[in-house]
Amino acid sequence: MVVEPSILHADLDSFYASVEQRDDPRLRGRPVIVGGGVVLAASYEAKACGVRTAMGGRQARQLCPQAIVVPPRMSAYSAASKAVFEVFADTTPLVEPMSIDEAFLDVRGLRKIAGPAPEIAAGLRRAVRERVGLPITVGVARTKFLAKVASAVAKPDGLLVVPVDGELAFLYPLPVQRLWGVGRVTTEKLRNRGISTVAELAAVDERALMAMLGAASGRHLHALAHNSDPRPVTVGRRRRSIGAQAALGRRRLSPAELDGRLIVLVDRVCRRLRGANRVCRTVVLRLRFDDFNRVTRSHTLAAATDDTAVLLTALRRLLRANAGLIREQGITLIGVTLSNLDNADAIQLELPFERRSPHKLDSVVDRVKDRYGSSAITRGVLLNVDPGLTVPLLPD
């Protein structure tokens, strides 16, 4: 049986900036920066000048003084994401979302009705351009990992197919940063040992990598360097986490301001949690500092809940525990993720003696926001606090 590449990784190009250029013809072909204090997105014209996501706005404008800075429009990006995912669903029923602007698609079994995978990928790109007006890059390969690498190499607005008999020839010359899980720290560790390409990494014994990087990371990277990725495109599995994050800019925030940003995030993710009829056991706090280093802190509750007050209390404790780091290093991004999720009804049936439903006030607030909009009601403590911009980590 001939094995063909059949997994697509579709990734929108400079998503926010592309939506802005689509909606305002004056921005097309010009460098565009979305966001002022911190760069949320940059068009490829701005990236050519060195502008990068998460960069401070002042530095970005120094690098690209001719750039046009536009305020973010989250509602427009959410609508565009929904339209693109409709194209994905029309292409194949096997779609696994990865973020609001990317997904894996499995097109096995569609050859007779839609053609081989490369033709399907080309048709997908045309459909997104015609129906949504946005450029999208697609990588096609036998594994999810290699499809994602292919899309990254093919950017912007490209299509790259990795043939089965050419997988390692494609993979080995690439820098190790192309591998999932290889960030700045891991890259530095590998380079200090003379490892800069995937081929050089693949030549290292798995045990040596485990000693160098830790057991889990060593096994993971050894597998990827040999293109070992058996994971299927997963459809129908309920979301394992619900999260959102907010860029904070470079200005130092007071403890009250930072607490206000945390409250906004928690209110929004808890509303989404209840809307999905889920309950949460683990809360995760993500922080990014001025030097772009990140920390992740988590806490697992004794019982699953969707009560905003309970989850907010746990996240506030995590934030206070890192107050010293925040004072020393500054903070440019805060993120909240609710994980270890369960179906609320199943939990209630399993443990009927514990209160699993949200606080009565949570239910009232949810109904008001559902009817009149998310800005119709807010906490008194937030009246003089800039709520900032909240970005969902996955499409709802």
C-alpha cells in the first residue's frame, strides 16, 4: 500500500494584520502594526524591518518609522476566524483546531472525490482567499509535526508538500528551532554542544539527549528529529483547556491595575467555561516579563468548579506568589488557562453532595451579558481600570 502525505497544517499569515489590510485597502502593501504599547501582530512588510510580535511599540516604531499603527479589533478577528473554520469544515470533517488562526486537517479517503492532498490543499487556499479574503499557508505531510514544519517553511502565503520518500531530506538541514519544544533556552543548550541542525540532533543518542535536556524533553526531541509522530488528527474531543491572555505594554502597572487585568481575564474565561457546561480542577497563570522570559504557575483545586470567585482566588494567590519577580523584571503579558476540565453534568451526578453550579450572581451576570453584551455590566473595582485586550487562545 502506497502511503501518501495526507495531513494538512493550515496557518493564516500575520492574521490580525492581514484582516486589517483586507478591510482597509489603504493598508495593503504597506507595513502595518496592530497594537500600540505592545505589538500584537505585524504585517510581512513590517516584519521585513525587524518588527516582531510581543515587541514594545516604541522599539517597533523605531525599527519601522513608516509603519501604520492600528488599534486591534477583536470582534473582526473572531469573525474572520469563524469564517475560515467554516472553510476547513467544508474541506474535511476531520479538523483539529490549534489556535484561532491555525488547524490540522486530515484528508485521507478524499482522493476519489476531491483529488490528492496537494490538490485539496491548493483548493483550500483558494477558498479561504475567495470566501474570507485572507492569505493562508498550508503544509502537507504524512505526520502532524512535519506538516506544521512545512507550513512554517512555506510562509508567507505558500504551499509546501513533503513527499514521504523525502521527509528526512527536508527535515535534516533545518535549524533545531523548527522543532516543537525548542525555544531560546533549549537552542542555547544545544548550540553549546555543537548542535544547530536537526541532522546533528538526530545523530545524538536518545539517552544523551535525556541527560542533556531532561527525560521528557530528550525523548520528545529525539522522536521529532527522526520524524516519529504517531498522533492522529483528533476530532470531537472536548476542549482540554479554556484560556485567554492580554498584552500589558511596557508601562509598569500598579498591583491594583494588574489585579484588574487578572479579574477581566478570569471573568471572561469563567463565562466561557459555564457556557460550555464544563467545570475546572486546575488553574494556570502565565506571565511574560520585560526580557521576554516566561513563567508558568499552576494550582489544582480539591474539587472541580465553575465558580468565578473560587477560581479567581486561586489565581490571585499565584499572582501574589510571583509579585517579587514582577517588581524586579516588569511584566508585559498575563495569561489565564483553566484546565483539567470535566463535563459539569457528569461531575454533579458523580458527587451530588457538593455544590458544582456557579454562584447565583455568576448566573445573573452571564444572562445579562448574553442579552445585552459583555460591556453591559462590570465589577465596581474595574470602573477605573483599563481592561486591556483579551485574546482567546482557541476558537470558541
